[in-house]
Amino acid sequence: MTSRKQRLTVTVDPELVEAADRAVADGAADSLSGWVNAALSDKVDKDRKLAHLRAAIDDYEAEFGEITAEEMTTRRRADREDAVVVRGSGPGAAGRARRAGKPAPA
């Protein structure tokens, strides 16, 4: 961003002010202004990435047709089955065990 800052007045939910104060007290932020500035910067970055994602989806759909709800459901199921469980035995564990030729976890 720029080195010249601009003062502004905003209204913020109390729990967000408390979170910012905790971040400053914990040393995670230099100041409330710094914490808010970082949050706004993160929001700008997130919005930019979402705009690129929307453009990529639009390009894909222009070439291959609209992605249907059924296709998304099928993809979600496949992703869940292929997911690697880091802790415990989640819903994908049975599918992985079956593909590996092992008994499903209890």
C-alpha cells in the first residue's frame, strides 16, 4: 500500500474491537490501526482472488458449458472419498480402506 496513511472514522462491532485489543496485547499486532489495516489488506487480497476465480469459472463455462449442481455434488463426493484423514476415522476412511483392499475402520 502507500506510506501515507489516511485517518478515517468507522463503526466496528465491539467483539471485533476486543479481538483487535487482544491481538495488540498478545503482540500479534503493533496497534489497533495496524490490525485494522492488515484486515482490510487481507479483504482486498481475498476479493481479488475471488474475482480471478469467478473469471476462471466463467472462461471454463464459456468453453465447456455451465457446471451443474449434479456435477458439483459428484465432485464433492469424490473429493470426500479421496480425502486423507489426519485424525480419527472420518467418512472417507471406509472408501480409502476399500480401495486399498483393507477392512473398513470401525
